[in-house]
Amino acid sequence: MSAEDSLAVSMLVILAIAGATLMTIFFSLLRNAGKKDELEELLREEPEVSDDPEAEPAGGEPESRQPWEKDADWWRK
């Protein structure tokens, strides 16, 4: 086998490895495309709204503000 033949054979081996890698990726994508993720379903559920005042987030409006402090939603105006 000459030097030119070894170059061609090595390129064919590289192309075969690249093709096998792509086929493996596509096969795994097709195999997992129909499966639904349980976490996705949990995230899509609506959170329950509670009337309990203790259930409100703790980061509400502060009682007293200093004169130099901006409102929390200053960027919305």
C-alpha cells in the first residue's frame, strides 16, 4: 500500500467514524423524541393560589424607606 492509498484509507476511516457518530446522535434523538418528561409536566401545572396571608412571599414592600431609596419597581415607570 502506497502513501497515497494510506491517506485515502485514513480519510475514509475518519468519515466512517464521523458518520457513525452522527447516526448515533440522530438515533438517540428519534428514540427519545416521543417520551414526555415528568419534570416538564410538573412545571406546566398551575400553582395553587392561597388566601392565607402567611403564604405570601417574605420579600414584600418594606415598612419604612429612606428618602434616597427608589421604589422597587422604578424601572417599570
